[in-house]
Amino acid sequence: MFIKKVAIQKFEPEAINIYQEFRKQPGSEYITKPVTIQILMDICRKEKPKTILEMGGGLGTISYTILKYSQALVDIYEENEYCQGRLREVLAPYEGRYRIIPDYRILPPRTTYDLLIVDGSSGKGGDGGFRKAVWHYLHYLDLVKIVVFEGYRFVQRIWARRALRAKYLYRLTRYADQEFEGRMLMGGLRIDCRPEKSWLVRLANYWFWEIVEEHLFRFAFHYRLKRLFRKFRRS
């Protein structure tokens, strides 16, 4: 009722072509799927972002998409040296419009971004970064307009919402899982942000979305419960 849900009715041929080309590369098992590619193509066309921060460049599927479908300047976090090399190769046509940040301990080079994309930095299984990276960056930035999460990334969503409540009113848009080549692909989440001075209004907004986005609320509860259980076992 309250949260907007979006289902992609049809993938554009270009979204599928980008996916198929990047899928040919070595180490492409975990590249971004057509759902996120299509989402970002649509956002770039409609919102026309001028500055974008990407947390987790990988082999460059998302980086290539946003550079191709916008005129934005793009800052890309990527720690892996192999991936950095691949990024420079595939993004060669856009030289001068992007820069690679090789360490998540370095703060973002700008203080305002029209779009922040979270497709890495969880600190798990070669994902790069650390779990609270998105929390630190959102606190550091003076302004961000849109935050997009590839797939579920539940823990990073929790830290992002906690950070956003310090400065913003925000609205969630959930992208539905989509079928592609006989299997279901994870959707994603978009958060539109607007600065708000009143701490009471921000707090009310935060708890409103925590309750409305029920599965995230349940996940946060289970996540805290597991942490308590692990501490109990250690003691």
C-alpha cells in the first residue's frame, strides 16, 4: 500500500547485450544481472545524474552502463587489482569521466552525489570494502539524492537507513525479482532522499519505513538476534 513496487515488464535488448558481453569475461560469475542494468539505464535517462558514486566496480558492468547512459562523472570504489585493470580496459572510451578509488578507507572525493550505487563493499567473499562503509560514506556526504542497492544486500540496507535518518526524509521503491533465462533474478531497492532539519520528522520517517518495509524489519530483528547468540557462545 505505502511502498512503491516496480516490476520490469521487458528487458531492453541493450540491457541484455551488456550483460552477455560482460558474462564472457573471466570471473564473471557474480556480475550484475539484467535487472540492475535495466534499472540504472532507466534512472540515468530520467534523472540525468551529474555525479555518481559506485561502491564496488567489479568487472565494470554497472560502471559501463552508467557512463554510457549518462553524462555523469563517476567515482568507483574497487580494491581488487585485477578488477581495476579490467575497469580501465572496458571504460577506456570514457577516459576523463571516471576515477577508480583503490581503498575503501579513502573517503569519497566529492561531498555531493546525485546517485550512489551499492553493489559491493559488504566485506564478504571478495565483495571488497567493509560492512559499515555505506554508513560512513552517507554520514560524510553533504548531500545524496538517490541510493540504489543491487539485489538484496540486507545488512547494507540497514546501515544505509540508519545513516540517512541523521539528515534526510526518504522514500523507498522496491524492484521486484524478475525471471530471466528460466531463473529468478534478484530485484533491488531505490531510496529517494530529501534533506530535513527536524530530527522528530526524520525519526518518524525512519520508523514508518522500518514498519512498512516489513521484511527488512524482520531481517534486522533476526540479524540482531544472531549477533547476541554469537556473543553468548563466545562467553
